[in-house]
Amino acid sequence: MIRTTRRALLATPLAAPIAARAQQGAGRLVIIGGGFGGASAARFARDRYPNLDVTLIERSRSFTTCPYGNLVLAGRRDVASITFTYDRLAARGVRMVFQAAAAVDAQRRVVRLADGAEVPYDKLVMSPGIDLRWGAIEGYDEAASARMPHGWVPSLQPITLLARQLAEMPDGQNFVIAIPDNPFRCPPGPYERISMVAEYLKRHKPRSKVIALDAKNGFSKQPLFTDAWAELYPGIVEWRGASQDGRVMRVHPATMEVETEFGERVRGGAVNIIPPQMAARIARDAGLANDSGWCPIRPTTFESTLVPNVFVVGDATIAAPMPKSGFVASSHAKHAVSVAAAQLARREGPAPVFFNTCYSHVGPDYGISIVGVFRAEPARLIEVPNSGGISPRNNALGARAAEHRRLEAIYADGWYEAITREMFALD
């Protein structure tokens, strides 16, 4: 079974039955990463395939979600309310190993842990998340991020650092945010962040504004966001796309300035840099990523095209047109687990169908959303025509607009509660 240390293994009341199943030849499913993809995979595998021996390797004993992190900036949430433990997953029979995965030996089918111990697997599901591309913006490295926070990877930097900088910013100074080109984690995330910061400024720093510098000329749910900014935050939000010299090329942390493609320097009292991204290091070191920095997969199974017996799910994958969202990661994970279980049982796997639902808060009692359904062809993923889309705009809703937005904000809260309860076995 697992050759590991006592401190790395969280024993559960079901440890003995799990060991017994493994000795009887049940498949060993190992999952790396305990976020939306990994936690969903563990819960789904434990419930749907009780004969699988399920191990989740995760360096932290708790997980703070990126979704709803932006609400911390508006003062609507605290970090405790978006942080979850793995206790209930462990009680459900998931073997928890609280260490970093250091390496994957695909030939021997083992994961090596930070302390040198090894965890063998029959099938491996990788949900490693992302790393930031330090240096992709000149001058932006880990040291610079202490002064110009990213607030994009909770395990590297809590959102509270950015919230504190926003709170300490004098009224009349501006909040500057730099947004990367595609692909990146959570396409609507920066624009929800703009909205939550604008909400905070409107209430607490009315002489300040948000200056959003974007490396793209368009973004997810753009008409809905821009409608909301005009309605809720007139004069507070200034968004500049790439064609408006919105691409940030370098940063100057000492003076709290960013420099755009054509040399303009923009100064902020608080500066949020969201840099370009790539698959997390464990995936790259394991040979799962190509030259793009992301991990190619077989669309019908989510198996790595580069390493056998390994599935890659969530943000680390090359899975366009699906976005890099939490709900998509959960959808990937369930399919990958089902395929892995089918392969271990020597039977045909399920038909690949994937879903995305993404809500954004843009103001008090004001939510917007986008949904989609995706299918896999042998060589590509496709969005099912007319399967979803974005919320109606206010001019189409007419007198119903305010109530529709209020309900979408309620639905957003319900979505978040439902997916986190499922992931962490809180139901």
C-alpha cells in the first residue's frame, strides 16, 4: 500500500476496511491536489466507486477558494467563510496525505512525497492548479508581489493582503489592476474583482477609482459587466483594453507604478497584478505539460497525451473552449474518475459531457452568470450550440431587471454553497 510516514497520513475510522479492499486487489486511485478538481474527484470516487482505494495528496490541511475571494475585498465575506477542511472527506473514507507531491514516477506508478516516501497508484488524477509566470511582466517576481499583490493563488498569498492594501489606500488615490491575456484561471474573475473593489470605493473612498489595464480587447460577460459598471459605478471604473494601451509590460514596485506597452506610467495607491499563468510545477516536472506550459489531454477521457495512466483535470489542462473555472474542474474530475474506474474494471467508459456554470457578483443584490455544455470529439472539445449563454442584459429584461439581478445573486450564493458542500462532503 502506501509507504509513507506516520505524520503524513491522516488515519480514519475506515482505514482498516480500505486496506482490506486494497489487499483484495481493488484499484488504487491517487489524486494530487485538493481544490475544485481534486476534492470533487475524491468525493465522487469514494461515493460512486466504493471498491476503489482513494488517496488524496494535498500539502495543506485546509483550502481557501478563489471563488468568493473577491467578496472579501468588498467586505462581504471573511476568509474563514471561504475556507474548508478535509475532515469530512477523511471520515468518508478518503485517505488524506498532507504533504506536497514532489515527483511522479510514471514507469513505476508511484508518487514521491516531499519527505521521500512513496504512494503507489494504478491510476493517477492530477488536479495541480496553476503557477504564476514570475517575470512574464518585467519586474514582477515573488518579492514584488508583496508590495503589488496578485491575490490569485490563495495558497501562495491570501486575499487579505490585497484587502488590507485597499483599506489603507488614501481616498483620492486609485486602485490599479493589471489583467493578463488568455488563457488564465477564472476568465470572469478579474472583472468581478473590479466590481467588488468599485463597490468598496463607492462606500468608503468616493474620490478614488479603479483603473483596469487589460492585455485583451474583450472578456467574459463583457456586456453584462460594462452595463453594471455604468449603472452602479459611474465614473469609478476605467477599463482599458490592449488597443487602448492597456497591456502592462513592467512594474515599478518602489513607486507603485505600472508601465504600459507604449510607455505610460500609471500609479496606484493599491496595485493588483494578475500575471500570466501556467500549469503547476508538479505537472510540468512530471512531463505532463507541453511548450505552452499547459497540459494536453485526450478530450474524450482527460488522460494525459504525454504520460500513461495519468489524468489531468482543472485549470492545468488545455481544454478550450471550456474555461478554467471551478465548476469545470469539478466536471472534468468526475468524468476522469469514471473513466479510470472503467479502465480498471476493463469496461467501456462513460460518454463525455461537461458543464460550466459561473456566477459573478457585481454589486449589492446584483448577480450575472454564464453557463455552457460541452462535448468531446476524438480530437477536440466543442461547446454544444444553444446550450447556455450569458444572462440577459437589462435592456432586454426591462422592468424585471432589478429582480432578475437580485435572484441571480441569490442563485450565486446557492451555487457556491452546493459545490463546496459536495466537494468537502459537508452534506
